[in-house]
Amino acid sequence: MTENSNRVAQVSIATYLCCLTRTETYLYCLIGTETYLYCLTGTETYLYCLTGTETYLYCLTGTETYLYCLTGTETYLYCLTGTETYLYCLTGTETYLYCLTGTETYLYCLTGTETYLYCLTGTETYLYCPTMK
């Protein structure tokens, strides 16, 4: 009796739902306050993580990993390759792009009229603005 009740308690922690189509496979995993959705295609794997305030989307391809983080006001996109890490931050008026390499960090800030590029190294910080006179 105790063994069965333990088994039920463990299963009740998470709820899984699998949906198979001709080209894709969906797997929903519902846990307490979060909802995970895996979408498996022939070449890519998507993972949605829905919480009360944020939505995460992982997109895994052969060479890159994308992570979207959607909040109420901002959208973040992480792109992880073998050597570099990109972070896009999209707000209502501006778009930021961080590019992290082994030795340097680049920050692009795109507004409606201007584009800024910050280059952060170990000792110096560069700012490039093409619209500056």
C-alpha cells in the first residue's frame, strides 16, 4: 500500500502529454507553476518553458542553440555556437546584441536612428557610433 501511494505521489508531481504528428512530436510537461513544451522535428528541437511571468524557448539545431526569453516588456534571444555567445535584448524602443567571444565582449545597441557598438576587452572599452559626426 505504501509503495503504491509513493508511486502515485511521484507521478502527480508532473503531468506529461505527448502529441505525434506526421512531421513533429510535441511533449508537454506540466509541473506546479511551469509548463514545458518540447517540439521535435527532423532537424531541430524546440523547448518552451512557460512560467507565470516569463516564457523561454530553446531551439537546438545541429550547430547552434537558441534561447528566447520573453517577459512582459522585453525579449531576450541567446544564440550559443561553438565559439561565441550572442544575446539579443529587444525592448519597445531599442535592440541590444551582445556577442561574447573568448577574449572580447561586443554590445550593439540599435535604436530608431542610431547604431552603437561597444567593444569591451580586458583593459579597454570602445564605443563606435556610425551616425556620430
